[in-house]
Amino acid sequence: MKRGWQAAAVALLVTFAFFIFESWQLSLRDTLGPGPGFFPFWLSVLGAVLAVFLLAQLHLNRVDLGTEALVFDRAGVRNAVLVLVGLIVATALLDVVGFRFSMLLLIPYLLLVLGVRNWVTVVICGVAGSFGVYYVFFDLLKVPLPAGIFGF
Amino acid sequence: MEGLQLLLSGFAAALSLQNLLFAFAGCVLGTLIGVLPGLGPAAGTAILIPLTFHLDATGAIIMLAAIYYGAMYGGTITSVLINVPGEAASVVTCLDGYQMALQGRAGTALGIAAIGSFVGGIFAAVALAIVALPLARFALAFGPPEFFSLMFVGLCLVTGLAGQSLAAALLMTILGLLLSLVGIDPVRGAPRFTFGVPELYDGLGFVPVVMGLFGVAEILLIIETPFRRMGDIKIKGLWPSRDEWKRSSGAIGRGTVIGFLLGLIPGVGAVIPTFMAYIIEKRLSKHPERFGNGAIEGVASPETANNAYANGAMVPLLVLGVPSSPTIAILMGAFIINGLTPGPFLFQERPDLVWTVIASFFTGNVILLILNLPLVGVWAKLLKMPYQYLCAGTLLFCIMGAYSLKGTVFDVGVMLVFGVVGYFLRKLNMPLAPAVLALVLGPFMEKSLRTSLEMSAGDFSIFLTRPISATLMVFAALIIAVSAFQIAALKSIRTAESK
């Protein structure tokens, strides 16, 4: 757990350093008072100081992280990564092939990755989750969903 | 008297068929979300916001509020039947609720939870209706410095109560505030942190960020560690016996008061009232040894406190515009999406909406009682749903919700990025509540701060020379000092115990 917290503190430190740099480019103060960079600049400075303080506390074991260890279940993480990859691909395809076809690919893929092996169920869920959902939300409820470059 | 008149007109609108339907739909969806393990009220409310896009503002808020308190009750069902809390506030219900289920008293446990939730919710709604108008009138005297100090107190409370490290909680708050500043500067109109990406000129969408942090992250965690499914527990006899009534009535009364009062304090969260109600009941009991072995008071008091808290937490949101928990922050986001800013001015600008929403808390609680007593068996059947379908369905809803907000794939990408961020933060037990609250309060805080400094020609003492603002600032400093002391004390106790 300690390593994870240290990594998070470093990531936050880098983020705040970036925000300090970016807000410095904006005006901190002008004739009317505080400028657009004022609030983010001082927030980032405070954040960077706190991130360093947290790192020091972690180094000196001053943070009570409990006894729980940071555990990543290998098979579980593999599934989560596969799901994430599927989501990224489906998102990239949304505007190209439209909601119906991207979901028609995504839903069966998700079910198969998560261990569903009944093909009839997979197909039914795929059609219901793509064409069915599109009909209910786009056609009936008028929720904007992408049709894709082919228009269907 | 004026408050009563306004409430009656609110009832007239809340009892319209359309608004009753919205409250009913919200209660059903909320209970469904609460029943499904893993998906808490925050994730559920965030995921379901897009469903309300095409409703009028009143209908949307009524439905989302109903989703919120529906989810708070729904979590009880899983706690009692499979010993897995549907959301954090139901953790304590597992202790006695599951034991009651093992003894064949699952129906009674769910029955008393529904009745307690109803009593707690109705009492809190009455109290809200009484205090709302005077408090809102008082808050009308607030100028930008007072609002900044008030929001600062809210963030300090949430930060101070957020977990094992005050520094980590403050870091999360600052991160949330910084993310809220992406987009066009509200005072000067200059683009900030947009990198020439047109989609960022409107800022990071609150809904995609919250859907990612709560919805997608939650699903990734469920996929990594799937939850248990329900065994064959029979549900019969929802109505408690005379002896059980006798033991529960006091617990329900105390749970109501504890839940409502703690709901008024930003940052307390729903977990503390439920634990406090449980501990007090155990302390007051002549037979504390029954607790943990199926004591009905152990279900009645936390469940009542839970719902009284949910309704009580609406007071700081509606009256002061300060959300007290991530779910309430999401509700505030829904107000903003609908072009409304919660706070005292809303009572002047849209009294029709405010009082209809307040009246809907009464109708919603009645609907929940009707929905939960006879239909508890139906909800229990949902627990048999394999997690694979839950995950696929939720992710489908997340993609649809994030896209439909502005009709852009960019928001879906934002949601996925924050899903991964949320997954790691949750694995590390980093506090997410301060980040979400800061995300919603950030733009208001910055505007108040900069307007205050323009009023004082850049002099920060404006926050300490105005009485209300100064009092709030002193209070904020006290909160941080007390929190730091508590965390240090807790650590030294644990260190001593481990030695």
C-alpha cells in the first residue's frame, strides 16, 4: 500500500507542477484584481507543497495506511484490462459505425470476456443492448446517440 | 405560515400525475441500483442523470432525488439477504440483518427497515420544510466573501472527515478544484488549460467525470473481484411482532434524530450516522449481547438514521448550496445542468421548484414504503442476476449517458480516463469525496473569491473583517486543527495497540 501511495503522491506532484507552469503563463493579477491564473496558481503551489509533505510523511511512516495490502488479482486484472480495451475500441468506433453497431460488438465481447459461454444469451443481449437500447432511447426518448457515417 | 402555504402549493404540484410518475420511476430505479451490490447511490445517480435530460427541471430533480433515497433503502436488501452492503451506509445493517435472515427472520428485518426508513424520511422532510425558509432568508444576507467562507467550511468538513491522511484528503480537494477550473475563465473569459481542444472550452463535464470515478471504476473493481450471489433465503412475515415493535420504536425515534442532525453537517456522510445510531442503541440496551446476533434494534436504528440523513442532507444543499456528500454533489450537478444554482436565491427565483421538490420528499417516501413492503421478494430475485450482465449493462448505460450529455465522443473518453483514475484511487483507499465536492464547488468558489478580492482591492482581510465570514473562517480552521489532531491520536492508538 505504501508504494501505491508514494506513486500517487508523485503523480499528483507532477500534475501540480504542470498546473503551476500553465497558470504562470496566464495573468495572475491585472488592473481589475486577480487574473485567470491567480486561483489555479496558488492552488497548485499549495498542492505541490502538500504532495511533498505527504511523501515525507510516507517516508517516515507517519501515515496510518492500515494493515490492508494493495492486492491485484491477476486473472481479475486481466479481465478488467480486456474490458477497458473493449470500451476504448467501442468508443473509437462510436462516431464511425454508430451506436448500434459499436454496441453490437461491445456487449457480446464484454459478456465473453467475463465468462458467459451461452451463445444464445450472448446474441440476445447483444441485439437488445444495441438495437433495442437505440430504439428505446433514440427513437422513443429522443436521447441523442450517434448514427455513424453510414447513417444507420 | 408562509412556509406552510408554499409547501401546500408544492404538494399540489408534487401530486400531479407527471411528478408522481417521476418520483415513482426514481424510487424504482434507485432501489434497483441499491439492490445491485457494488453500485452505490453516487454511481447510480451519476449513471442515471442522462435519463432526466429531456425532463423539465422540476421533474428531473424529483426523479434524481428519488433515485438517491431509493438507493439508500435498496442497499439494505443485500445487507440482510447476502451480507453484502449495497452501499457503504448499509454496512452496519449486515451485523444484525444477516443474522436475522439466517434465523428465518429476513422478512421482519426488511419490514422494520422499510418502516424505519419511512419514519426517518418523513420526519426529516418535515424538519426540512420547517427550517428551509428561515435559513434561506438568513443566507440572503450573504455576499461573495460569506459564500466563499461557507464553501470553504464545507470543503474543510468533507476533507477533515475523509480518511486516514489529512494531507491526502487536501490533495484530493485541490485536484478537484483544479479540474473544475478547466475551460473558460468565468470572470475574464480567458481559456484555461484547454490546449486548443474546443471540447474543453466548456470545462470537463461533471457527469462524465463522476460516471468515470464512480460508475466505470466500480465496475472495474467488481470485474476484478466478483461478488457473491444469494443463496436460498426465504422471505416471509414482513410485519414485526408486538415484542419486536416495542424494542424497535425507541430505536426508530433515536435513529431519526441522529440521522437528521448529522445530515445537516457537510462531510459527515451516511456511514457515521448509521454507526452512531447502532452504537447508541447497543449502549442503551439492557441486553447488548444480543447485538450482532439478530437484534431487531440493530436493523431499525441504522436504517432509520440512514434515510433521515439522506433527507436531512438536502438542507445544506437547498438552503446554502453546499453539498454534504458525493451523491448530494452529483444532485447539485444535476441542478446546474438544468440551469439552476441551489442556495438561498433559488428560494426567491424558483420557489415553485424548491417547494415542489421538498413536497416530493414526502410523496417519495410514501412510494418507497409501498414499493418496498409488498415487493421485497421481487427485489430479492434481482440478487440472483449474474454479475456479468450487471457489468455489461452498467457500462452500456455509462457510454450512452456520457455521450448524450453533449453528443460528443470526447466525453466518453473523459469518462474512461477518470474510470481508470478512480479505479486506482479506490484501490489505494484515497478519499474521492473531497475531489467530487471540490469539482462541483470550484467554479463558485473561484468566482466568490475573485469578486471578494475585487471588492476589497486585493485585500484578503475582507474574509476576516466581516462578522459572518470571520466566524466561518475560524470554524474552518478549527475543523482542520481538530481533524489533524484526531488522525494523529488515532495513529498513536493503533501504534500502541500493535506494540
